[in-house]
Amino acid sequence: MAKRKAAAGTPAIAALTAAGVSFATHAYAHDPAHPSYGEEAAEAMGVSRDQVFKTLVAEVDGALTVAVVPVSGSLDLKALASAVGGKRAAMADPALAERTTGYVRGGISPLGQRKPLRTVLDASASALATLCVSAGRRGLEVELSPADLAALTHATLAPIARP
């Protein structure tokens, strides 16, 4: 994976470029009728659903928190709350998530958010050489190392996904 400059990109790509980390972008034609943004990305790129991670915004004790989990699983809200020292977690209102991050649903990236949020990356990421997350719009993914993603988002690694 080579360092990549983005001529016209998203805030996520701008953040990666500014940080000087190695990454690759993967674009595909988004199908609005597809039932799952993450599964669509994995299928379109021809990669395992364990390597593509979805970015979910939840509220933990009233504070917005980003959870980054593999497409192959689902978010364990109780584990997320525990990972950040909270008691209760629930999925955030989609409109609030969009307003706060600056991205639309299905294109929310853990990188380059309008307001950086506390982030938790599922511990399964540490077993991967690279993973893919949304690059900030539907139909565009960015591939980078889990260590770089964790460093750039100041993420906590914790087992927050369930199969």
C-alpha cells in the first residue's frame, strides 16, 4: 500500500493525507437498493466481511461515541458502554450522528469528523494487516493499517463486536 495523495477527497482522505500515513482508496458504484452499506462494500471490493469495518455512532450515558466493528458482526452495546467506562449505550439518532460527524449514513467515517468523537475499535482489528472503513461517502472505502486508524482516531481497542 503506497501513500496516496487525494486531489479532490473527503475530510477522511484529507486527514489521512495530512497525517502522512499509507492508505489506499477503493471506489465502487453504490446501489441505493442494497440492504447493507458494509456488506455492499465488501462484495464490491471482493474482500472478506471481517476486513471491512462499519462506523456506528452510539450514545453512551448521553455522550456520542463511535464504534468501529467488522461488517461480519454486530455491535454489542453493553460491551461498548463497558469499554468507555459507561453504564448504558444505545444507537444515536441518525440525524444527530450525521450532523455531528459531517457525514451521511452509510458514509460515516471514523476519520475527519466535523467534531471528533470518542472512538472504540473492535479488538479483532489488531489481527489484520489492513482493514477498510468508509472514506466519507457511500461507495468509497479507505484501506489502512489498524494501528494507523487507532492512532489517528485516538481509539480504544476493545471486544465490542459479536458474531
